[in-house]
Amino acid sequence: MNILVIGGSGFIGTALIRELLTLGYYVRNFDKNPSVDFSELSTIADVRDKDALICLQGS
């Protein structure tokens, strides 16, 4: 299953993403500060990047 987490770089989002990855989900993080290191993520995007928003449509 594909999951898009909006705000995944904060305290709660980081814990959520780590748990989802552990459960085997395909996770994408969409945040204003996507600097948290998630090498397991397929896409890390900045919510202020309009091109990234377009690319994530349908996620």
C-alpha cells in the first residue's frame, strides 16, 4: 500500500513513518522541512515546491 504522510518530519510524523516502514508500507513524506533522514523513503518533498506537489498528485 502507498501512503503519503503530510508533515512527516516532525516528532509524531517521524514516529509514524518509521512504524509504517516497519510494517512494509511504501511511504512518501511531504513536509515544509523534509530534512529528516529517511533513506528508506521513495520520495522526500517540500510542500513549498509546486513541481513536487504536481508530481505527487494521485499518491
